[in-house]
Amino acid sequence: MIEQFFPELKRYAEDFVASYGYTAIFLISFTESIIQPIPPYPFIVSAPFFKLNVYMAGIVALLGNLLGALAAYYSASFLGETFVKRLLGEKLYLKGESLFNKYGFFAVLIGEPYKLVCWLSGIFKMPPLVFLIASFIARSIRIGAFVFFGNFLEKFIS
């Protein structure tokens, strides 16, 4: 779906991973937690095509996602409600507020898009450790699924 809206960005990301490997996956994961639309998952699954280890790609993506999540969380806390409302829009902000008030920890576990969850966690003052634990669980499960399929693909093409 991303390629329909951002075909040049998709090609750039593929070239970036082909050229820089794990560093590119880390940066894509880091920035995806903050603002950019390209997720790291296709690069985890296709790691064998880039001559990368799928498990290492998953670990690197997880670290990038979590560090990016903390960057978005603390940016939201620092920049404040007015900035985040402008960034997300009033409607999305209010929907997120309702979600966080109702579900808290579980909003981080199941919430998507993840970048939205990260910004809202910071603005609604979720305790940082709680946010990090929920993010670790959610991202580990999601990235783990892509590692599983990437491992299967690697065995299939070998």
C-alpha cells in the first residue's frame, strides 16, 4: 500500500537497505516510530535477499523501534499538547485521548499506527517504564512474527 502513495520512498528505502544493511534497518525502524511511513517489516522478512541474517535484522529493528518510540515519547512531552494537536490533528488527538483514558497500557499493546501511540503516550504522561514495557512486548511480538516468516523464506530459498 505504501508503494501506491510513496513509490520513490519505497525504492529509496530498498536501495538504502541494500547499501547499508543493518544500519538502514535501524534507521528505518527508528524513524518509523516517530514520523515516516515505511515500516521495517518488509526488510526483516526479505533480509536473506539483502544477504542479512533475519534474526539480527529483527533485533536491530526492535532496538530501532524502541529508541525511536522513546524519542517520540519525550518529544511529545517536551513540545507539548499544542504541537502534538497540530501534528496529529484535533480529531485524531481526541480519539487517541479517549483510547488512552480507557485502555492505558493496553492502548500501547494493540494501538496502531505505532508512531501515533508513541506521541500520545508522551503527551498523556504514561509512565515511561510502563510505556517501554508495553512497547517491548508489542514490538517483540510483531517483529518476531516477521522474523519467523523471514526465517521460513530463508530456508525456502536456500
